[in-house]
Amino acid sequence: MVRGMRLVYVMDPMERVLPDKDTTFAFLRTSLARGHESFHCEPRDVYLKDGDVHARVREVTVSDASPYFKMGDPRDVRLADVSAVLVRKDPPFDAEYLYLTLMLERARNRTVIMNDPRGLRDANEKLYTLHFARHMPRTMVTSDRQRILDFVDELGGEGVVKPLDGAGGSGVMMISKTDRNTRSILDVLTLEGRRLAMVQEYLPKVREGDKRVLLLEGQVLGAILRVPRADDLRSNIHVGGTVEPCVVTAKEREIVADIAPRLLEDGLVFVGLDMIGEKLTEVNVTSPTGIQELSRHLGRDMGEPVIQWIEQRASDFRPNLRSIPV
């Protein structure tokens, strides 16, 4: 086992992390158990100096008992000098996120970056899925209200609409030609025709659950089934969905095998696929979740294969790992 790596996590503030649910927390815990140092920073802490990318970081340790984390004193590091950078900032993918990926370009091919900044920049989690439209429910992207209404008619009178930059189920709504609120909903989501939205065929099997299939380098780690509340369309955990164990079906594995080469080509190593009724609805690449729930269902730490993958790739780089000054 490789020991003594220095990992930088670019993420949200630690105060927002849920220690019993957050995948990044699981990675931090596994890193510590495997003898590595972890450093925390936010996107605003990443900066360029003399053409190279640096970050103001703080060492972070985590615990399963309160207080769940402790932070060290700030220090500056050159990102090419650490073993790996884990980009774990939650959406939205805004201007700050865009600039982060552009700055991280300066460390590409000099250290491990998961996921690749170019892949993150190119893979809007809604639009990127359309590379694999053959596996999706019928889908349209438009800002035109009448075009959406006509499409919903084609779908049999019901559909699901969602913003392109949302996450965690935010803004996801069911629309129907018989609902007098539908036109208003579309006006709100499209800013009266000035903002694109995605419209998809409604899949009744969503009542049985929305499956999150976690991939590492194109291979299935496992899956969890998120089941929506009886009074909600959305199955996301933080809006009340419950999590159940499940298996990845043969059909779902065929979908994974078909799309994995493109994911790897784009440097998207740790990925969460959302599937309903063996249909692909979304490809999550910015900060996929589900590791803690999967670990509980399988009875073993599923963050470990991810950290082991980083260990292997970090040894391949053999970067000039200078001491991080105290």
C-alpha cells in the first residue's frame, strides 16, 4: 500500500459536509486510514502565480464522532507538487467553477486530477448525457414554451422538465397538458424563453426508484436505489428520498460498457450514472455521491477502491513531491 500521499480536496466548506452521507467525507476518512495527508481548499483559494497554479490549503482530519473535522493552519502549495487533486465542488457549474477548471489546466499531466478539468468543463451533467441519447428516454432541450408543449403532447401529455444547471433535484418538475400551472412553470424555468431547459419523457418506473450507478475508470463499483417519497417526484436523498440496496442489471451493464470509452476519453474517472427503468437520465461528474450508502449496503468501505486508484496513478506520475512547508 502506498503511504504518505498529499491529497488536495477542492470542495465546499467543511461546515456544509454531512459526515454520514457525504462522499467526500468518506474519501477523507479512507485517505486518513491509509496513511495519507489531506488538505482542504475552496475554489476561491486556487490561484495562478508566474504561470503556475497554487492553492491556499489547510490540513484536515476527520472523525466519526463530533467534532467531525479539525483544520490546520493555512499554507500555500503548488498543485504540481502534491500527489493528487480531487475536484469535489458541488454544482452549480458557474463562472467560479469554470475559472477553476481553467486554472487547473496548469497542473494537467503533472499530477493526478480527478476528475480531469477539461472533462468537467465539457461535461454539463444534463447536456453531456445526450452523447448517449440512444440509452435515454425521449429528450428535448429548448427555451421555447410552445415547442415544449408540443413535445409533451407527443409524449402522451406528461413530461419532466429540469434546468440545465441544477443539482440535487432542484427545479425538477412534472408537467402535464391538463395542468393549468404548466405554462407558468415553463415561463419560470425558461425565464420566459431566455434560458434553456431539458424536457424528458416521464418514466413511471421512477416510483420504484432512481438508480445511482457508481463507476470508477469505466467499471461498476456498485449501485444504490433512491426511492422518492409518496408526495414527491424527486428521489434525491436530501429532499427526502430513501435509499435501498440494489443490483446492476445486465442491461445497465451493457449501457455502462457502451459509454465507458467516451467517459475515459474525457478523463471522467469517478462518475455517477442516474438510471430509471434501465434508461439513462443523467451523467454526474462534478461531485458524484452515493459512496457512503453503497458502503453500508455492501458492508465494506467503497471509498477504498477510489483512493487505491489514486495511489496507483500517483506512483505513475512520480512527481517531484517537495515538502509542504509547515
